[in-house]
Amino acid sequence: MLFDILTIFPGFFDSALQEGVLGRAIINGIVKVRAIDLRDFTADRHHTVDDRPYGGGEGMVMKPEPIYRAIETLKGEPPPPVTVLLSPRGRVLDQTFAAELAGLERLVLICGRYEGIDERIHDHFVDIEISIGDYVLSGGEPAALVVVDAVSRLMPGVLGCEASASSDSFSDGLLKYPQYTRPADFMGHRVPDVLMSGDHARIARWRRERSLAMTFKRRPDFLSVVRLDEKDAEFLNKMGWRPE
């Protein structure tokens, strides 16, 4: 999959794209990420990418021309891209949405700065708007990294263990069960006996119940949409959960 990131700070991505799972995916050719400097698409000698807002107000607004030129240039290269604006008013990225995006061949991610980008880019040249949460960032670059990472790890061959993604938090609508490793006893705190029992059916049920309990305590809103079987509902009812 190809990610093209339109930004005025291409160096922001250098380290992150060389490390960990994402770095290996890039080295192995499964994922390709290009950080593209929007200043290269300006037409003046000062490489101006922003200007004062019409109507007055604080801050600066990113000009439409450099973004438009960059998008049109990238559209001339195969495969056809889906253009994404990182925006607080976009659809919130969750695991289901990430899986949808992982089915695409190419994303162009537009990183806003300052007071945002000219509304005409929103209205006429963007296919999708994505938010990564209800808080304010200094720019779209951190959000673009989140999208690249969340989407890339769902692609075949990116993770060392293909089953890892299917057992992650949110993959089945629940938070993930607790994980333990050696030593079995750490400062008097022992690993639950069931995990060392070798009984795979008991382990699977324990993990499911821990996921249910964690979700009930931390994110009970998820339980209104997740698919629960009879045993799940019985377990949650004992904890005090009542379906809406």
C-alpha cells in the first residue's frame, strides 16, 4: 500500500518510518510512505503556504493552491489515490474504519496546520475526512502517523504473527484481555494459574471473560454494539451489566 503524506514538515516522519513494525513493513516493500513537502508546490519565491483569513480573526489559513497542485500531481501517478484530510470534524478512526482503509491501494493524507486549510479544499478535493479523537493537535502530522500505523498493521505480512491483529483490542469490539510472561512470580504477584494449566478451552474462556470485564469497567459503551453470546451475557449480568 502507498501512503503519500502532504505536509510542510516532511522531516517529522523520518524517525517514525524507520522503527518497529512500520519500519520493517517499509523495508520489506509491503508499505510505501512518501512525505511530500507542500512548499514544493508553491509558485512564489518565498514558498508561501498560508495567508490571513478572510473576514479577520486569529492565526493563518493554509492556502488552497499548493494543496490542489500536489493532489493533482499525485493523481497523475498510479494507482488512483483516495484523498484524506486529517480533520477534527472527520469520521473518527476506529478498528473497523482502519480495516476499511486497509482494503485500499493508496491514500493521500493532507496534514493541516495553523487555523486549518481553505474550505474549498474540504468541499471539492477531499474524498474522506478522518479524526483520531476529540482533542487539538498542532498539526495533522501526528494524526497521519496514527493512520499509517493503524492501517498498515492490518495488511498481510506486516505483523510477524498474522493472528496478532485479530486478537488486538477493538478487533472484536472489546478491549484485549491481560497478558503475562515470565517470571511466573514477580515480587509476590503470580500469573493466573489458568494460563499455565495447558487447558486451551479454559484459557480461551478466561481470556474472553477478562476482555468482557475490562470492557465493562473501562468502555461500557462498546457493549451496546458488540456481538455477545449467551455465556457472555450471563457473565456480564453477574457483574451488574444490563443491556440498554
